[in-house]
Amino acid sequence: MARTFLYCRVSTSDQSTDNQVSEVEAAGFKVEPRRIVVETVSGSVPAMERKGFAKLLDRMETGDVLLVTKLDRLGRNAMDLRSTVDRLSQEGIRVHCLALGGVDLTSPAGRMTMQVIAAVAEFERDLLIERTQAGLKRAKAQGKALGRPPSLNTSQQEEILAARKEGVSLGVLAAKYGVSRAAIQRVEKRG
């Protein structure tokens, strides 16, 4: 008899998988609590390199069903997503995605749907990266300061450079200005 497993993933510890579990229950799936695998790991980490996912695979058998609420729970990269679903399919495990109407991703129609959606998602991510890089380049060309503001003002930086020339240690200056030794070293590097 086929068993149903649920894989829930969030990227950071301040997020919760409660919504994912609720979505599955609302869709009418009954998943035993011991078959719900919850993991906190970035979606950019390939599924097969995630500890929780690897343990899940060890527990699953031919004929089992793996539920995910969205494709990005398995991965954000189209190639990783495809290889994960292919591996599960080879092991006789069906993968159902609620966001795609519960379609079995290992079926021909499910595979096609998954590939189209994953390709569009990857394209969107690439466009976002491209737009971000263009914006940063434009801001830099306009002379805007990028990154976080310096922890030391210009006069403090000049004082630090003069003190370092006189042999004052990093530790003494860090304590005097309430910054790390690395901050003092950055002032020296820029000076």
C-alpha cells in the first residue's frame, strides 16, 4: 500500500512550515505526522545535498507518494528540480505538487508542466539578477555610495591613520573608537 510523505522546507529559522502542512490538509491529503519531514535550508542547496531530504529518501519505497506544496520546496534551479524528480521517478516514487493542482510530476503531463514552470521561474530569477546588477552599476556610475555606511567618519579615519603611523596598536584604536580591529584595518587599507 502506498504511503504518503510530505516534504516541507523553509529558508530561515524565523519562518514556519505550518502553512504548508495546512495547505496539504485543506487539499484533503491525510499524512501521518511521522511522515512529515520539515527542513530549514535554502532552496538554492540542491535537494540531494539536504540532510532532511536525504533521510526522507532513505525512508521512502517504490509506490510511495511525496507531496510538496510548491515546486520551489524541492529546488529553485530547473536542472536540480528535474534531476530530483527523475531520481524519485526511477525509484518508483510519485511526486505531487499542490500548486499545480496536485499533478503527479513523474507523469508525462506532470513532467512537461514542471519543466515549463521551472524554466519560467529560472528565467524570472535571472532577469531579477540582471536588473539588480544594472541598478547597482547605474548607481555606482552616478557616484552613489553602495553598501552600508562607514562606522567611522572622515576625521576619525584621519586620526586613525595618523595614530597607526605613530605605532598605536589596532586593539587600542579599536577600543578607543568602539569598533573591531578589522574596521581599523579597513581604514588603513583604504588610506
